[in-house]
Amino acid sequence: MAIHWKTRARGFDELALPHLPALYRFARQIAGPDTAEDLVQETYLRAWKYFGSFDPATNCRAWLFRILRNVWINQWRKSSLELPVPELEEKALEPYYGWEDELLASELSAEMERALAQLPKEYLWTVMLADVEESSYAQIAQVMDCPIGTVMSRLNRGRRMLARVLRSGCSTTSMPRHVQKVGEDR
């Protein structure tokens, strides 16, 4: 039995862990820095739990992004049912990870983040997977659970929407309320 766990752990280390920085970067762009660590942690917990059913002949990266998407959807559904509670305690110091420097160097500009925040979520996921994570149409289709033609359509529309928003200067008056900075007029 111990041999099985060692083999499983080695396979997980070799196949799943190399994608940690990409998943974390993507989660930060989709959900924000406050939620990204929780999303990625839950993604890897589920990936470990179901790693025995993973077929190593398939694409581990796409499998992990699919898990991340499912976790994000579940957390979004759960958070839409909860009432916000103000934090009463001070935040503890965040741990530092060596791969964060690479991530921070590759973050998107504030203007791009504001523009991306205006995209509908299905277009946002498609554009981010294609243009930031450089996933193939087939990988995106697997993550999004839709046909490749739908991926191509969403990517085209998402890119056009993004270009339109960036050309318009990404004015804060057209941004969703949660994206505007505190103190800005609506």
C-alpha cells in the first residue's frame, strides 16, 4: 500500500505541481488576490483526491484548469448566498512563496485588469485561457465544457469586446461598481 501512495505522490508532483504558478496567476486574474490562494488550494485538494482517476495520457493542465473553474463556480454560488461580514481581526502576515516573484512580474496592467473586469465571465475565461495561459482551443473546450466552435466564437467576441473597451479608454463610468476605486464618482 505504501508503494501505491509513493507512486501516486510522485506522479502528482511530476504532472500537477508544475502548473501551480499558472493556476495561481489565472486565479488572481479571475477572482482577485484575496480569493486566489483559496481557489488554488481547493483545486489542488480536489486534484489530489481524484488523482487516482486521472488518466496520465490526457492533458493535466486542462484537467487542473477545469477543476479550478468548477471550484470558482461553486465558491461564486456559495458567496452569492452569503451576507458579507466585516472583518474584526487584523490580517495575519501572508506567507511568501518563491514563485510569487515570477507571478508578480507577469501581472497585467491596471488598465488591462479594468478592461477584463468588464467582460462577461464566459468571455473572460476564454480570453484569459487563450491569450494569457496560451491554451489551445481543444484545451479551452475541455476546461469550459463546450465545443471548439463555441470557444472560437467566445474568443473572437471577447477579444473584440476587450479591444473596444481599451480603445474607449476604459472609462470608470462604464465599469462595474465593484471595479471602481473607492472615492470615485459614478
